[in-house]
Amino acid sequence: MRYLISFLTIISSLSAMERQPNIVLIFTDDQGYEDLGCFGSPLIKTPHLDRMAAEGRKFTSFYSANSVCSPSRAALLTGCYPTRVNVPGVLFPRHDTGLNPDEITIANLLKGQGYATACFGKWHLGHKPSLLPTAQGFDHYFGIPYSNDMTIDPEATLSNDIVFRAGMSKERIASLEKHPKNWVPLMRNKEVVEYPADQTTLTKRYTEEALTFIEENKAKPFFLYMPQTMPHIPLFASEAFRGQSARGLYGDTIEEIDWSVGQILQALKKHGVDEDTLVIFTSDNGPWKLNRGRGGSAYPLRGYKFSTYEGGMRVPCLMRWPGKIPPGTVTDTLAASIDLLPTFAKLAGTTQPSDRVIDGRDIWPIMSGAPDSRPSHDYYYFYKGQRLVAVRHGDWKLHIQGKQGTRKHSVELYHLGEDIGETTNLADQHSEMVKRLSERMHTFDEQLKRKARPVGKHNEG
Ligand code: MG
């Protein structure tokens, strides 16, 4: 009997040791599918990310839910298509809307499970006080509230300790009729702490915040969300990285992000939580199309940011969790950023919200390399604003652009298995498939819009 009791004690303490994992989610901005060593970049050097791939799993059919910033982030954090949560397009400093605080974000969900939560980087889901990360489940926020090519909202709350640069002052902000582009505020929680933000140091400062957060929270589960400002244009790298990459300034910014990832992985080891931490690296959408190779590369995919061709929405993705995710493996099974919320819910010992539709699916079988794991979506949908314009089903992808009967109407069908670059339109040869997929699109879009939820409006109270 005594032996049985001590055996049971060991069993129960073992399961108690199965602690909830820490989750680090690194989300770059406008990084192309090819722009990582382990995804084939011939010039950009990413040794830390390549090591992360060698120690983890590489996803080659991983999709963001939109080809631009705000909707992609809304989807990532809610597990829903952006149209469902009514963040269909890019938010600007003039807007007083954002992700509805009634939505349950990954941060809300994990906080409810006892996690410490932080967001260090670019938010872009509403910059007014009632829409910022601290109103959406994050304990801490440090970063820029929207894209780095925007301006300041003169109504933003300035901290008493604000650092002004480039001759700016409270009075100048209030009196300027037109605020300079590419000058964005740097915020801590709900206040602007620096204006204009010194963009050359952002990657470095986000990393420092992350290292402090990891150290302070190593004893409990934590969720660290790092939506990097780079490589969205205008591009900036710190002195140590500027001029170093063979791929120009674009490469410099990614090599600095690679350094940042290296620092975080090292900190997890140093604090003894490496094996308790799931780290995910991915991008919000495809690269800018710029002349003379200044933009990123989505090779071998077609299209760029703003496009629902693969290059606009299929993004590089790596996942690492020692002992849980099989090292050095690659999966081409379809998975998407909307799947992270349901998956994290399960890993944290809870379930996804049941009082609303969640579009994502638990992808733990794909992440853990379970044999025969299926694509997370039999039909994966591509929205442009409020318009549903494409669907992927297995290897087939159908695009329908423009209204029927207009000159802009086009129907394109590609077989991604044989034609990843979407070069040969097979619509005429496979009219049955076109019919079947277009009916699916129609039905899904109607269902989604019937159950769409309202955008968030800033609430002064
Ligand atoms: Mg983006």
C-alpha cells in the first residue's frame, strides 16, 4: 500500500510539472515568404532563426488572414477572419475605431488562465486609450500604436516624462496643421513617451523590454507578443546592423530581428524555461513591392502585400518547443494564424470561447507532428476588405475578382501542388471545380456576414 501511495504521489507530481507553457509570439511586419535563411533567402543571414528551424518545425503552408496589417492582427489575436470582427482594412491615426474590446483576444484568454501578458511592438488595432493593448488583455505595452509611416494623433495622451526629438514640443504638436509622415509616437501603456520615436532603436528596445519581462515572469506562465515594427517601410536598423547585410537596408532590419530572436532564445535558456516555452515566429502579410530589390521577396510565390495571391498571405512560419515539437521537421499541411487562439487555449488548459463563432481550429496535431494530421481548414478563405475573393481547398485555389458582368470580373483557378506560383489558369479545364468552389465561397460569405460582430469604438469613459 505504501508503495502504491508513493507511486501515486510521483504520478500526480509529474502531472503538476506539466505546467502551462509560456508562449512567445513574434510577428514581423511585411516580411516576405523567402526572406529568411531557412526559407531560401540567398542573401539575408538569419542564423538564429535557422537554428530555431533546426530545433523546431517549419511550416511551408502557413497563412495570415489578410494581406495588410490591421486585419491580419485582428485575426491573429481573435482566431477569426478579420471580416467577422469587422476590422477589414488598415486603421489610420484619424480613426477612433479598432478591435472591439468585447472580443476575446489571446491575451484575454491566457490572462484568464493566470498568464502574465505583454505586447512589445506595433499594435495597429486602435490607438485610442480604450482600444490599446492594455484594454485588450495585455498587462504591459511598449511600442508604436500603428504603422511607422503614419503620423501622430494630436489628441494622444503625452506622458509627463515624454522625450521630444527633432525640435518637437507639446505646443508644436498642438499647433501643427499637418503632422509629418513617418514620425510616430512611441507609447508605454496609454501614454506617449517619445515623439517622434527613434525608429533606429525600436527592434533593440523591444528586445530589451522582452528580456526584462521574461526575467520578471520566469516563475509563472507568460505570454509575450512581439509584433515587430520592421521590415515595414520606412526601414530602420540600429547602428550595429546598418550597412551589414548583402540585401541592403531591408536585409539589415531582418538580420537585427534575427539577433532579437537569438537574445530571446538565450534568455529562455538562461532562466531555465526553455523547455517550458513555445516560440512562434511568423509575419503579418507579404512584402512590399518596391523597385530595385528594395522590398522583400515572396519567391516562389506570386504577388505581394495587398494581394490575395499566395505571396500576399502565405508567410514564413517557425515553431519551437523542445521535447514537444519534433526538431528539424517541415510540414506543408495548411495551417493559419487564426488557428493559434484555439491551440493556445488548449495548451493553457482551457477551451476557446463558446459564446461566439471562432473560425480557427486547434493545430496541435500538426505542430506536434501527429501522423496523418489534416489541414486545419478544408476550405480556407481569402478576404480583401469586405469582399471574399479567393478560397483554397486542398491543392486548388480559386480567385474571383470583380462583379459578374463587369469588365473587372475574372475567374482564376490554380493547382498549387503543381503550380505554386499561380501561373497557369485552369478555370476553363475544370469548370466543375470552379462551380463547386464558387458556391462554397458564396455560402461561407453569407454565413460569416450574418454572424459578423461590431468593430470597437473608442469610449471616452
Ligand atoms: Mg504588414
